[in-house]
Amino acid sequence: MEISNTATREEIAERLFPVFENSTKIKMYMYGHTHSVERGILELKNGKSITLFLNGNGGSYPDYFGKYSTNIDYPEIHRNSEFIGFAITEVDPVEKSYQTTYYGVSQRRPVNGASSTTYIRKYDPAEIIDQWSAKCDASVPTTPTMIKQEYNATDGIFSLEASPATDMMSAEYQIINTANQEMVIDTIIHRENIFGVTGYFETDGKIDLEKSYLPVDLNEGIDLSTFTAKLPTGNYKAKIRYRDNNLNWSDYSDINSSIDSPAETDNDVVIAGGTAEVVIVSDGGIAEIYSPYGALLAKTILTNGENRINVTPDSQVIVRVVRNNKCTVKNLRVK
């Protein structure tokens, strides 16, 4: 647990995880006994993912950040809360789905270094703090396309960019050293990682509840479609996959894809609103044209020679042509 440090995680894993792996019905695991609320994702050895939900803050003296000497930000937990409350899970057997809503009724903790706890927030009626759902047999996300992957030998930074991760919950990045095929990075990052609370703030000599002791999202503003890592000098390739809110993974992107622009051509062109014709002279392949905001404007199979694609952006944008490893763009321009 992230707020409490008294649980025996290894014992839980040893007894229960094999049961989860052998069942096709389990979508969520609810547990306690620590007095806090946390939600995360359990990655099982068979590739399946299920929701973890710690619902232990039902009215007794709560656990809160700072109560224990150590708070650990576990990678499998991406939301936690100090709010005292309750959860309601609604199951739809016809649709083979469920929805869980966690309602907060109060928050109790020490204020401004005090030794005793006090109620700093009370909600009547209760407020929705968290909500999630899952559905059996749901389709998997679309396989992401690798837009860019490159290694900068000057600063040792490997960077990648993939197609937009719109409404995705997580992304997994795998980077391989092509010299020995060794995987040097295999990591999962979530869209959000709520861990900790803001500090104490005053206005006119009183606690400012608009600022004080509110949840902090350490991943606020993160773009799951991009990733960077500092690596030793070498040659690397990467692949990426996305997980949706139903906890389904997409397939991995093609590790051999590389759409870095050839030196003899410019991969970006500017369209200043209205309808424009993008002209691509190519030896074949697939072109996907995106705006900088992640909107797919056009996708087409390229023929050998000159290809003309009409796009209509809402405003001035830079259009980037994404192409697979079979396509070499020799000329890109707008008419």
C-alpha cells in the first residue's frame, strides 16, 4: 500500500495471483485492511490485467500521507485518496460489464503540523472521487504507429514519438539494443499517478481549502505517445503499445518502423487553413498525415511516383507525413 506500510504484499501475491491467472471472470480485486483508498492495475504473468481497489477508509481513523515514516509510490498503483467514503459497484450481467463509483464523505488529518487529526472536509451529499468500469469481450485498442525513434549520440538521449494515445490509460515502452538484441528498457507509464497531497495554505488566517491537502497527480500533462531515456552509445530500436480504460492492450508497434525524414527532403509542411493538396513523390508505402494536435487528417496507400492527397485543417497546422519502412519520401510539398 502507498499510504500504509504494514501490508504483506508478498504473501498476498503468493496465495491469490495464481487464482486470478486461471480465471476468465475476475476483473477487479478489492482488498484492505489499511485505512486508505487506492486504485491500480495488477499485471499477471499470463498477460492479463485486472483492477486493484483498496477500499479501507470507511470511517475509522484514516491513514494519511505523513502518518508513517515512509510512503512508497508503487508502480502498480496510480490513484490514492485520503478521503473517507464508500464504493458502489453496479454489475450488468447482460452487457457483461460493471461500474464502480467511490464517494467521498470527509477528509480527516492533522493540519499545519498538529499532532491530532481533525475533519477538514465534509461532503453532504457525498462527492464522487473516482469512477471506473470494465466490460468483458471488449475490442482491443488500435495498434499505435511509430512516428519517430532516434538516438542522439551527443547527449545520449533516445527519444520516440508514436501516434496519439487518445483516451488511453497506459503505455508500455520497450527499447532493444540492436547489437545484441538485449532489451534495455521495458517500462509501463500510466496517464495519471496520484500520489501525495498539497501542503498547508492559509487565506486571512484560515486554512485555504481550495489549495490545502488536495491530491497531487505526478503525471499531470504527460503525453503517453512520447518517451525519452538516457542510454549508452549504441544502436537502438523501440516498440510501444497502449492500454485502454478497459485494461485491454493493443498490439505492439512495428519495431522495424522508422519514419525519420531522409536528409534530402523536408518532412514538415505548413497549411494555412482551407483545403490544401499534399503532393508526395514516393516509391510506395503508407502515408498518414497528422496535425500537431494528434488529429489524423488523411491516410492513404502510396503508389510509385506522384501521390496527391487533399486535407482540410481547421487552422494553420504543420502536417507531418508518417510512413512505414517500405516508403521513402523523395519530395513533399503543398499546392
